[in-house]
Amino acid sequence: MKHSPIIFFVLAILFMGCKEDVLPKPKAMLRLEYPAATYVQTNLDCPYVFDQNTLSEIKENKDCSLEVDYPMMHGSIYLTYKPVHGNLDTLLIDAQKLSYEHVVKADNIIEQPYINQDHGVYGMFYEVSGNAASQSQFYVTDSIQHFVTGSLYFYAKPNYDSILPAAMYLQNDIRRIMESIRWE
């Protein structure tokens, strides 16, 4: 009986030593997947048309300025139409200035010129990386009558890592809008 507390203690240690160590789960990234984009041409009473993703909803504002809303991704592409009346230089300067206002928060801004001589569409696409308010912007013009700018914004404070999947998906859409614009 003298040895019973020692035997109990040894058995308790053996049972406690047989447990597997509990490890915390590793940090994981949220995996967001979106359906493949399908497009239809817009049918609006505006001097331009473009391909619209069927996941988006268009809200018309005055003067053919549009909000292409993506409720599933909590973001919108804002399109602004301006007629050209000898003010092309001013419109170009304003569009470029708007894109470079994000340089304070952006890690990088990549400019990609766009030229479609067959349809008379010329412009610039801006890809913005980092915690900027807008991840993608563009402007297009025919240099004579029409000028359209587009900007992508999310409904939340920008956190590049968190919105990256949605930003990449919508960046493809904003590029498709820019490349499919046709003047009416």
C-alpha cells in the first residue's frame, strides 16, 4: 500500500504523455471563386456601346454616365461620358490626373496604351497595385466627338490582399469594357 501513490502518479504521467500535442491551425487565405464571365452588348440610349458582364447591373445616370454594379463582389465600375468640343486636351489631362491621384497609396501604376484604328478607339488602361482606392482605370476617345473614362471601386476600405481575387476579376471586365467600346 505504500507504493500505491507512486504507482498512481506514474500511471497518470503515462496516460498524460500518450496524448497528441494540440497544434493551432495554420493561417489560411480566403479562396474566392467567381463564375466564368459571359458578355452581352449593351443596348442603351447613349453614343457608345460595350460588352457587359451578365453578373453586373447597369444604373444609368445623367448624360450617359453609368454605374456598372457587381453586387456579388461589392464593387462598381463607374463610366463617365463627355462629348469632345475642342476640349480634348483638358479631358486627357483630367483623366490622367485622376489616375495618378492614387500614387500616394499605390505600390505601382502600370500604363498600357490601347489603339483600335478599325473602330476609332484610342486610350490608356491603368493597372494599380497596392491599397489604392481604385485598382483599375481607363480612358478612351475617338479624338473628335467622344470621351469615356472608367474607374473600378469597391464598397469597402481598400485592403489589396483581401480584395485581390475580386479586383482581378473586375480588372478583366473593365479591360473588356474598354476594348469593346464602339461609338454610335
